[in-house]
Amino acid sequence: MNDGSPLAPETMPDIVQPETATGPALQDVAIARLEDLQEKERIVVDIDGKEVGVYFLNGEVRAWVNMCPHQGGPVCQGKIMPRTLQLVREGMKSGGLGFSETERHIVCPWHGMEFDILTGRHPSNQEVRLRGVPVRVVDGEVVVSV
Amino acid sequence: MTDPITRPSIRNLEPIHSRSDTRDVLSHATKQAAKSYDDYFIVDIDAHVSEDQFWSEVLELVDNDVWRQIGQDQNRGFGGNNALLNITPGLSQQSVGGRIGHQGRREPVEGVEGHPFVISARRGMDALGLDYQVVFPSAMLLLGMHPQDEVEVALARAFNRWMTEVTLPQDDRLKGMIYLPYNTPEACEEMVERFGADDNIIGFTVCSTRNNAIHSDVYMKLYAMIEETGKPLAFHSGYHWGDPSFAQLNRFLSMHALSFTHYNQIHVTNWLINAMPERFPKLKMVWVESGLAWIPFLMQRLDHEVLLRPSEAPGLKRLPSEYMKEMFYTTQPMERTNMKLLQATMESFNSETQLLYSSDWPHWDWDAPSTITELPFLSEQAKRNILGLNAARVFNLDTTRKKPAAAQVLQDRPGVS
Ligand code: FES
């Protein structure tokens, strides 16, 4: 699980800082049953104006602020797609494009930036990333701290 | 003892898709407006809404009986909303496999009075915090490459009528620029005569994706007529994968990145080297949708060559970059991965007076007004100029506030996202 610790400043200049980055002490909020999240893969919620996307992948749970580092779009409300790979065959020849069978991406619906569900990082620039929200599972409930 | 787990009321936010209400899709932009630019006067010089779903209405207005019949027949059959157009659907990969779903959106408009195009446009303007928006047909951006000149003319006449008779009169905040069927100069002159005085028409557009030399003598009368109206002439760039050079590029990304700067570079070069600014000094030229990075590049290239070969550009009284500083440029898609380069770029052509904000909404690489307000090196006045005051001057627009308060827009949206 991510610990929600502050991330280094992004390299993109037009970041809109999420409202959860500052403010009063964090509040634990149960947002769904784990099996519900497992079935849906992603649940996006608004908790008193704080928007959080919670994800389940490969037995792990992650929560990200619903704010894209590009132009502040609702990154968690877009599609979820497998990572696209450039395949290489013998002799360094191109094997064409293919989908990853393990890695899945959060796709921002505003302009298509992609972020790994588990790391929150952009595939081409690791410094461009989503802001984490502390999340844990307590008695079968998915609990975020916002 | 662990902290108690609270259960406040939680609102689920739905995934955004092509049927989502524009105000929900853009609610984060409305929040940005509420926070930092609600009191700005903002003009969006280039947006597209989604007129493809109303293409049958445009086809109905084609004045030539034969082309109207062919268009309507195609529209009912395999051509659909691309009837008579030279768009290649299989090569239109803007949505990145459906990842970005704005273009061609069909949002719910049931029960709301007015033309669905206008309802959709108004929602976009409100959500982005715009006072005015200039709308331009996406479907016709490639029409300059259509092999049948008469089809370009027929569609230009029909679209300009649809715009001036059907959509623009329904909302004072919507403005248009006349599509000029540039492969047929006489028809362009007819358009200027017919639509040039319309109050909702604030300029004229040539789609840059074409192979016409813009310094050709066949256009001199047209330029004189446009100069006389006092309204600007815009060149709207685009792409064309069929161009032999671009046929080497194997990804939409590569072709798109290069072609949108390519066509306007060619046209600016011809315009300058043939000293057109000396012949039409009052004609306001606007270069649309090529971003900004190409501008200092072309300034330096042309200055360098003109200094060495003045005999090939004998009409120029100044260096090309000096003329380029008097032209106007739209912002989108603004390159901003390197702030130092962007700052130098903006300084190179006096962006404070020459740059005009454009969103390109709802195309995949659209820019929100926050792309300007968030820039760390611009003064408050420069931001206001770029976002609207420069456009008010160039297009002669009233700067009285037209838009609703951002807080009101947030309150009124359907609220599902
Ligand atoms: S705001 Fe997310 S990709 Fe632009």
C-alpha cells in the first residue's frame, strides 16, 4: 500500500495542487467493501469535496487523488487500459505493439496521460505521477485517510 | 486505540464517457476558474464543439442539386457523417483507441430549449469560464486536399449558411469565422461579399492543410477585400497523413506533431518572402493551432537566409522576424515541458500583445485557460491580455462580462461527476 507521503514536486509546471495536500488532520473514511472494489476494479468518490480514486489490482489496493498532474483533469474517471508495449523479436527487429498482461494504466480522460495503477507513475517520465492517498483494509472495509 | 472509522456520506463519481454532460467532464476546469480566473474576460479563438452529428443539416443546405443529392445519399448510407468529406476514418486516430472521448460527443440535451449544438457549446463555454467562443468545423479541416474543388465550394457555402442562419444567432457568445474554399478564389470572394458584414462573423479562415501558394496573384483581390472589412484572416493548421513526407511516419503521434506546424510554416514563409505584409499592411493575420515553438524557429531560419540572400526577398523592408512580431498566434497546443524555452518563445513574438488563447475543445489535445493562468513568468496583465483582451482588440469584441459565475456553473451542473 502507498503511504501517502508527500511526493517530490512534479516536473510539469501546470500542476493544480490537490486539496488533500494540505489542511487539517487526516480523517479515516470507509468508502467500500473490499469485495465490491475487487469486482469493480476502481471506485471514485467525493468526500466533502476531496476526490479520490481507489483501485484493486493483483491483490493490492491503491488510492490516488483524482487530479491529473497535467492540467488538473479528473484522472481517475477515465478508462483503465493495459499498458501498451513495444515488442522486440530476434535481431532487434520490431515485434509490433502488444498489451501487457500484468500492468494496467489509469488513463486521464482529458488528454490521455497514462499512469501505472500500482505506482502512479507515467510510463515515459517517472517524475510525472499521481499523488497518493493513504489507504488500508480494515475488517474487509477499504479505508482512505483524507 | 485505533482512530474511529467515520462514515460520512460519500458521493460516487461516475466514469466519464461520450454521453457525459460537458459541465461534468469539465468540472475541474470550472473549479480552476472559480479559484483563479473567474473575473477574467476570456475569449476562445478556436473551438469545435461537435458538428459531425448535425452534418445532415449542413448537407440539406448544399445549394447545388446534384451535390446535395449525392451528399444526402451518402449520408444515409456508408458515408454517414463523413458524406462528401475527404476524411479517412481509419486514419483518424485522435482518441488513442477510445482513451480520450470528447470528440464526437453526444451528450444529453433532452428537455433543453435550443439547437443541441448551441446547448453543448454553451455548456462548454460556461464550464471553461469563457465569455466568447469561436467555433470552427472539425470535419472541414482537411477539405483543402479534397480533389474536387466544387465539393469544397458547395460545402463551404452550406456550412457558412448553417453557421450564420442556424447556430450563431442562438447565442451572442458564439462567434464564427467564414470557411473560405481557397482552391477556388472567386468563390472565396463571393463568401466575403455575402457573409463579411454579418455581426456574428468576426473573421475569415483558410484551412492550412493544402498545396496552394498563398502569394499567388489569384488571391490579391480576396486579400484586398478582407483587409477592407477590417476583420482578420486566419490560417488554421491541420494534418494530412497522405502528404508524401509524412507517409514515412508510422504513428499518428509523429505525423500529428510535425504536420500541424508544417503547413503554417510553409504559408508564413511564402507570405513573408513575397513581402505580402508590404502589400496588405492593414490585413491582420492569425496563425491557428500550430502551438508556439515553431515561431522563434522560423524567425531565426528566415532572418538568417534573408540576410544572406536579400535579392530573393527584395520586397522586404525589414527582417522576417519583425513582420512576424506583428502577426497574431493562438496558444493551443502550447508546448510547456520546458518553462525557460516557453518564456523565451513568448518573448520572441511579443506574446503580451500578439497571443490569443484558444482551447481547441473538444479535440484530444485541448488546452484549458489554466494553461495560461498557471504560467509562472507572465504578469497578471499579460495573462489577461492573452486570455481575452488581445482578442477583443483584434476581433473588435465588447469586453462586458458575458459568462455566469463559476460557482453558479458548479452548482447547476448535473453533478454526476
Ligand atoms: S489533464 Fe490529465 S491528461 Fe491532461
